[in-house]
Amino acid sequence: MLLASLALTCLSAAPTAADATRLAKAQAWEELYLGWAAVDVKGFKKKDAAAVGKALAQGCAALLGEDAVMAYGLGEKSAAFAPSAEGLYCLGLAARRTEQRDAAEKAFRDGMKRYPKDGRFALEVGRLLLDEGDSAGAAAALKAVPPKSKEAKEAQALLARTRPPRAEELADAASAPAPKVLDAARPGGPPAPRAPSTTSLSGLGYESSVDGEGRRVRQNSYFRFLYFNAQRDFGQRADYEGSVQAALEEARTASRRLMGVAREQPLDVILYSREEFRLHHGPMAARAIAGFYSENAIRMNDSAEITPRTQATLVHEYVHAVVDELASFNDASLPTWMHEGIASYVEWRYQGQDRPPLEQAKALGALARQKKLPSVAGMSRGPLIGMRDPALAYALSGCALRWMVQKAGMPAVVALIRDAGQGTPFEQAFEKHMGKELARLDEELQGELSTF
């Protein structure tokens, strides 16, 4: 009777950290799940959030063997409140058992970053990549298992199953001619020389091949690496590729999780040295960005460290590549605010937010209350970077997508992009999938943002 009363209290009022702890102690896992499934972490003190996360992680571990779906739900919520070693490890195992491979790798990689001395995470990443046939990636993960951890022996056994590149492959990679690719964004520069790739590979494992122009490339089913200048030794290239690959795989996972879709065709990734990037895109860009998307390729800057901030930027750029493909590479079918809005909105979501940074949010709120909010129609064509206040333009575009997702859901937004790319006029596609005329969007945003 006490347990039922406690569960009822949790479900009918805002639950507390003490409620979560009591339900976990009583092993009332279903009540714990129901009581916290829709609770937002915002507003909880750090100590209370940690207590809730611990209780949810206990539920995940308890249900892992008998109900992996509910275990995954508890693990996911635990990570949202307070990512712990036990919670992330259970989340990864539950994701793998429910066949959510990308989510499993994300949880384990998050664990590797947060708890580098815990060998479980690197071991599980190695297992996943080995199952995918990515021997190089598996070897890199397994070598990250701490030598004094209890997982070290098993990691060494799995390392024996990874095959190092053969001598002839190393020679081919080192002597590959430089691809003649110039950045299309450079003033006066020619466009990228190739159409979207249709090569089909399976899994994350990389293969060497020769493209139609006789250039040797490295690619898997998701990414195709090209070098602006191939005159670097293989060791340098492998290390650089590895760090970029990990960052872009995380961007692909984020897109799949937050949009429900990811890029299907392999995406070109052009790797510049720091000197090359500075020469073609200027010293300011070389200092400020890790990479950007242009002409169906992500262009990577070797001088930029991949930090959480630059990782979020790469998620933004990867979303541009996804939208391009969804729109059948018909760039003019979508207004600029739609292109930039969805990339900005997914970037916010990736960072755990659903609105712009505080400064832009406050500015938009003030303009909305004064009824001076810019019109999205004024951001339909041309780059937002050229506007008077680019940061505000990006924020407003993201808020327009936020409203669309709240109104009709992300699947409807994806369907709208596909329809527009196939030739349906954008205003018609908008009304069909959003249930309102495009002309009403400014009015809707005025009311929505006035609460910021």
C-alpha cells in the first residue's frame, strides 16, 4: 500500500530526488520509469540531479536482463540527469540489446571521454567496431583500454583479431596522387569536380579504391576521405583521419537520433593541412572553425582542435549535408532560413538545449515584445553571414524550425524538405506538412518568442 501511494504521489505531482531514491530502494522499477519519463532535468540542483541519475541507473541495471527496452529508457533518462559510469555503461548495453547500434556506440564513447580509466567503455567500442569490420577503428579503441584494468587481458585478445594494413596498402596510400579539389567557396574558385557518390559499401570499415579520375581514396559506407595535398606520410594521414572520423561519426549518430535520418550516400570529406586551410579560407577562419560544408563536401581544418564546441559545429555542418540529400541536391528548393534553421536547431539539441544561446534568446524576446522581430521572408535568399546581425539571423532561423518541430514533429519537417526538393513549391509544401500558411509563420514566431 505504501509503494502504491508513493508511486501515485510521483505521478500526480512533480517528483523529487527523494522519491526517486525511495522507488529505487523498493525496486519499483516500472513506477520509477513512469514517474520520471517526462520530467525535465532543468530546475534540479546538481546534487539532486545526481541522486535521480543514480536511481535511474540502478533501474537500468536491474532490468537489463529481462526488459532491455525499459532498461534503455531508464538509462537514457539517467544520462540526461547525471551521466555516471554505471549509467552510461548500462545505457550502451541496453542500446545494443535493442539493436540501436549508433546509440550504443555514442554511450560507450561518452563513457570513454568521461571515465578514461574505466576499461569497459573502450572494450565495448572495440567490440562494436570489430563486429562492423572496422579493424583500424577497433584497434584504436582497444589500445585505449588501460593496461592495468581488468578488461586489459580481453582487449589484448581482441587486438589479435584486428588486421594491420598490408605493406602494399601503406605504399598505395602514401603515394596516392593529390586530388585536384579546390574550395568552391573561394572567390573565383571552380566548383567541386564530382557528383554525389553512389558507391555502396557496408559498415564502418574503410576500403581503398580508385575513383573515376584515377585517384586513390579511402571510404566506407558513410564517408569518403580526400586530401587536398596527398604528400604526407601514411602515419600522419592515419592519425588525422582517425580524429576526423570519430568526430564525424558522432555527428552522423546525432543526426540519426535528433532528425530520424542521416546521410545515405557517402559524404566527401576534404582534409586540408592547417597551412592549406589558412591559404584558401583566411587566417580568421583557420583560427575559428574546425570545418564547414560546401558543394557536397565537408572541408576539414587540420589546425582546429576538436573540442565540444567544434564538435557541435561539425554536427551543424553535417546536417547541411543531410538536408542537401533530402532535398535531392536542389539547393534553391529551400529558403536560406530553412537550411540554416534546421542545422542550428539540431546543433542546439545536440548540446542539450532547445533554444538559442542566452544572449540571442534575450534579444529575440525583446524584439518580439516590441513587435520588431525581423521577418523570415527577408532571410529567404543569400547567406545569413552577410546580414546586419548574423548571430541573430541564425538564432531566428533556428527558432522557426523549433516552432515547426513543436507544431508538427521532425518527421513532418523531413517530409517537407523531401517534397520541396522533388519540385513542390516551398509555400505549398509548408502548408501541406505544417497545416498553416507560410505567411502565418512570422505571426506565430512573434507570439512564441515574446516569452523568451
